[in-house]
Amino acid sequence: MKLLKNWNLPDLREAGKRTRGAVERVDTFMIPANAMNMGEGKHYWISTYGCQANERDSETLAGILETLGYGQAESPETADVILVNTCAIRENAMDKVLGELGSFKRIYNARPDVIIGVAGCMAQEDEFVKRVLAHYPWVRLLFGTHNIQDLPALLAEAMDSQERVVHIYSRQVEAYVNLPVKRFGKHKAWVNIMYGCDKFCTYCIVPYTRGKQRSRRMDDILEEVRQLKEDGYREVTLLGQNVNAYGKDLDEGLDFARLLEKTAQTGIERIRFMTSHPWDFTQEMIDVIARYDNIMPYIHLPLQSGDSDVLRRMGRRYSAEEYKGLFDAIVKRIPNVAVSTDIIVGFPNESDEAFQHTLDMVKACRFDSAFTFIYSPRPGTPAAEMEDPVSMDVKRARLQKLNSVWNELALEKMKAYEGRIVQVLVDGPSKRNPGVLSGYTETNKLVNFTGTGVKAGDIVPVYITAAKTFSLDGEMTGPRR
Ligand code: SAM
Ligand code: SF4
């Protein structure tokens, strides 16, 4: 199999450049004539890694494939098109993706017509692309986060030419709206409010792989939420790498507080949002969240480190004291709010004292939950160039210590739910025990409960009988709505 002649390896340095160029909004989705109905009678399989932005991108990939006539396959073994939508946040993500790609060799050997493709953030990294091109000849299609809308043309090219198709570039100034979407959930939906990120935290690859911040127009977002409500959806999650910066790139004087308020006024039952960056979080946003019952009292507020010097070197733009000040303002203004966080341990040159500051902050904030990571150097980011004398053993021990501290405090918080009645939006039977139902509280706690006459999408009152670190047990106590 040959390579197309006109491809370039992705270039992170180019991808990190920002211009003041206006964002061009492209809201037409065209299927080239040679791709029309190409999926009739065929099936696709998508495997998704990473964050909610990737989940939402996979819904777009599925939407495009279904527009071409493809149906969803039961497994990769029966699919005509297999796409792996990748994440580049940490190095171990690459090992997992390569492992999965390796397992597809079998399928390719049995059915050489199958098109196996890689999409998403990792396809924007040149090291990854080089490895795939050199060692995974059964991967015939590689495209990045900016090229999703080109999928019909790329597939047609791969099929017609029998060549490998690599199509990756960092378009900064375009935002595609109104691409087809196949929602994977029936009651909860992701709604993109912006793409990209301009924060450039020194450890993070996202601003390079997802490009410049591009906010969607408020009217388009509200229209999508209204439509979802009409279609029976009960919960939307407004998605962006840094939702609090929403609107800063638009000339319309809009901000996230206004968007949240307008979304609340659509009357959709539950509104969530993520991720919040402390730097852009205003008192007005806190006030709006407090004012509307349909904005859920749950905020994911990444701390990353409790040490001001580490935060400065991470480029986070807030000190430990400023974070705590914001945290206190949120807790004071929003009754019963739950706050979760992200923390990185072992950032280059993190001292014992700096790590202790993180533990102190965790104890002071008593987070409801935390996503904790060992720092993973991402080639091309400034932190990857920093000296780091701290050994991996020390980093692992810090992660373990941090997890035991937050777990213990989170369990105490969960215990406070025992004997209380909470409102649960039902997802369906629990994954572990089909005789038990599961769903989430307004504060985003997973609840496993018993009850009758309940279906996915109902909101039911549940009496909490027992608390664990990661979930609550309970019994339904009243009628569903
Ligand atoms: N935009 C969000 C924010 O500002 O917090 C988070 C985006 S990122 C997908 C999710 C989390 O991954 C980050 O909050 C951070 O804790 C973690 N992360 C990002 N880059 C990392 C790296 N190089 N090593 C370890 N963890 C990382
Ligand atoms: Fe990455 Fe920082 Fe942007 Fe979040 S805000 S996506 S951590 S650069």
C-alpha cells in the first residue's frame, strides 16, 4: 500500500501559533458525489479514548457515517470501517491505542478490504503518526481533530485509491457547526460551546492538538439545547476545555454567565458544564449557578497543584491562595455544592514541601472527588524541557498518598448522604448488577438503588441507605417524574 503524495507530518510548533484572524464559521456539510451512500449495507465501529470532547467528536463521526448509510456494527470483527478516536493527554494513552491497533491486524488479515482509521488528538502528534505509518500498515486512514468534516472524502479516497490517506493539519480559524450527530445517550447530551484552548498550561498538549479557542454562537447553542429538550433530553452538559472563557473570542460582549443564564431559561431540567478554569471564573457566574435550580450544584474545578510556585511554572495563572479564595466563594454562595478536581503530582522539580502544600489544600477543600495523575511529559510542550530530578518511585508514592487522603475525605462527604433523600436521573440497570438501577444525583454522585416501574430517563427520589467512596446505595421512595 502506498502513501498519498501530498501529506505532511503534523507540526506541533505550527499548531501552537496563534493569530488574530477571525474565526470563519462553516455551517454547510457537503458529501462529495463519490461518497454518497457509500455505506449502504455496511457497518462501522468506533472506539473512543479520552475526555468528553472526544466522546462528543465520536458522536459526530458516527453521525457522518450514518449519513453515508453505514449502520453501527456489533463488534470490530463485523465492521467495514473501524475508527479509533484517540487522546494525547498522557503517554500511557499511546500505549493503549497502539495495543488496540495491533489487535486489529487479525481483522485486516481476514478481510483486507476493512478500512481501519485513527482520528483525534494523537493523530496530531508526529511521533505517533510516524510509528503508525512505519509499523501498522493495516491502518489506512489518519486524520486529526480539525479534519472530522472531511471524513466522507477521506473514506472515498482510501477506498478508491487503495492508498493510505493521511490528512492532518491545524486549522486555527475555522469552526464547523451543524455537522451530523448521532447522540449515544437518549436522556443526557453533550453540547459543545467552544473548541480549542488558548491557555497553554506548560504541561498540556491540548492547545496544540485542538487549536485556537473558537466559541460557538450563543444562538446556535441555545437552539441545540431547545431542540434536545423537545426531543426528550433531560440533561445537557456544556462542553469546552475552559468553559469560563466562553465568548472571549467573540465580538458580541458575551460571557459564560450570560450563556448559562440563557441556557437555564430554556427550562431544560438539568444543566452541567465542564471544564472550569479558575482564572476565568467570575462572581457573576457563581451567582447565576446559585440562582437557577436547573443548573446543577456541581463544579469540576481543576486545582492541578496546591503550591503557588508549581502553579506558576505550570502557567496556570492563579496562586494557591487565589484558588482557595474562589473555592470558598463558591461554597459560600451555592448551598450543597459538590466540587471535584484534577491534580497532577510529580510536575518537574516538585519538592516534598510543594507536594505537602497540595495535600494541605486537599484537606482544606475536602473535594467530593478528584482525578489524580502522575505528570506525563508531552514532547513539544514547555514543561517537557524542564529539569526533573524527582524519581518515578517518589512520584508514585506521592500519587498513592494523595489518593488515600482524598479518598478518606470523600468517604466522609458521602457518609453525610446516608439517611437523606436525593433526586436521581436514571441511566438504567447498574453495570455490575442488572437487578439494581443506577443514576446520578444533582451533585453528580453515582447511586445504585432498588425500585420498580422505573425506566432510563426518569428522575426519582431515592433514600440513601449506605455510602461508599465512589457510590451511594439506596431505595426509591416516591413516584418517578
Ligand atoms: N481544560 C481542563 C483544565 O484546564 O483543567 C482539563 C483538560 S485535560 C483533558 C484533563 C486533565 O488532564 C487536566 O486537568 C490535567 O490534570 C491532566 N493533564 C493534562 N496534561 C497532563 C500531563 N501532561 N500529565 C499529566 N496530567 C495531565
Ligand atoms: Fe490544557 Fe490548561 Fe487548556 Fe486545560 S486550560 S486544556 S489544562 S492548556
